[in-house]
Amino acid sequence: MKTISKLVLLLISALSVGQSFAQSNPEASPIPKISNEWRYEVTPYLWAPGIKGTINFDNRLTKSADMSSSNVLGNLKTGGMIAGEAHYGNWGVMGDIISATLQNTGAIPVHGGLTSIADKITLQQTILTGAATYTLLNTKDAYADALLGVRGIDITATLNGNLERTPISRTISKTTSTVDPIIGAKGRYRIADSSWYIPAYADIGSGGGTTNLTWQVAAGVGKTFNKLVDASLTYRALYYDMKSGGVLQKTTMQGAQLAVTFKF
């Protein structure tokens, strides 16, 4: 939770700085300008998704996952989230990385409630998205990039079970790593000629060997404070449907995301 606390403080500080800048430039345009010069963006963010789906430990043992955003934050042990972009003219590259470890404990009554099996589930995952982009639309009020790239996920699910008041215990662990090609688009639309905008993102992919289908979407509202800082609040969803040997079976991670973008 220390990592999340530091990230929240960073986001709040950036918003405060951006607000002070905005007083001297209240209607800064949120639409990027294409030029034959490099421009960069770095975006630390906090995404608090709920998780709903099935975790596959092996071909015989699966466990349903149904955690709200508050449950996920409560079970988060470590984590970090950051995205970045670089553009030159119409061409660009983008990257996004999520790294998190979740741990949840519980108990299953057995023998009519006389005893129980204590279980602890640990989910370690790293999700990396990278893509090349090309600007298809750049007007006063709208900006859109097409993207072509890959998304990789490395995920390990570990189940520790112990029959209470006995030495009987068992640990089961399953790891899946896969890289899938993706295609998609991202952009933003300026609201009423103001510094407010609607950000949007969508991609879809498959074909990595383990994955039947993966997709990701996000949309929300944002504000540009000046040429250096903007911030957004979006709703983001990421879906994975892996084959029978994969850890994630028809699993959706979705929830609110708060981000601050530094531009230079």
C-alpha cells in the first residue's frame, strides 16, 4: 500500500501544480499539434479495477474471482503503473506497464463446520502493452491515432491450502506468459472549445498461443491545464479469455483510473 499512497500523493501534487498554471492559461487546447519535432508524454496513473472471472490453477482446479475495486486495493501488496508516448510528425510509439501483486485469504468449512481449510490466493501479474502509432485525424477539436502492436502478460496464481489444526497443507501454483498482437485506436475530443476533453482508447487482439481473445477499452473526461500538464478520470476495462491451460478464463478487470500526464 506504500506504493499506492506515494502515487496518490504524486497525482494530487501534479493536479495542484496544474491548477496554478491554469490560472494564467485557462483555455489551453487539449489537442496535440503535429510537427516535425519530437514530443513526449509520461503518465503515472492509479487504476483500481474490480476483477471478475475464473482463475485456473490446473486443468482440474479452478476458482472464481469476484473482487470489487475496494477489495483489490485492500488486497494489493505491491504495484506500479505508468504509460508513455513519443511522437515525431504523424508517427509515434507508446508503452504501458502494470505490475501488481494481490493476496486474498479465506476459509472453507468442511466436516459439517467442525473444521475448515484456510486458503490464501496470491496473484502476481505484469501486463505490458507496446505499439506503433500513426495519426489519422488532427483538427482543432479532435485527435486520433491508429495503433498496431502487442500486449504481453506474465501472471502467476498460487493457492496455499491448510487444514486448520492439522499439519496437512498443499500449495498449487500456475504460471502463464503470452504475447498477443493487437490493433486499435486512441484519441481525444475537445469539449465546447474549452480545455476539457473526452479521452478514448480501444484495442483487440489474439493469436499469442494461449489467448483466445483479449481486448481493452477506456473512456472518460480530462482537462488540460497548460502545455505541460493535463489530467484525466476514465473508466478502463481489460479482458482476457485464455485457453484451458491459461490462468485467466474469461476474466475482466474494470474500474476507475486517475492519471496525470506530463508533456515535454
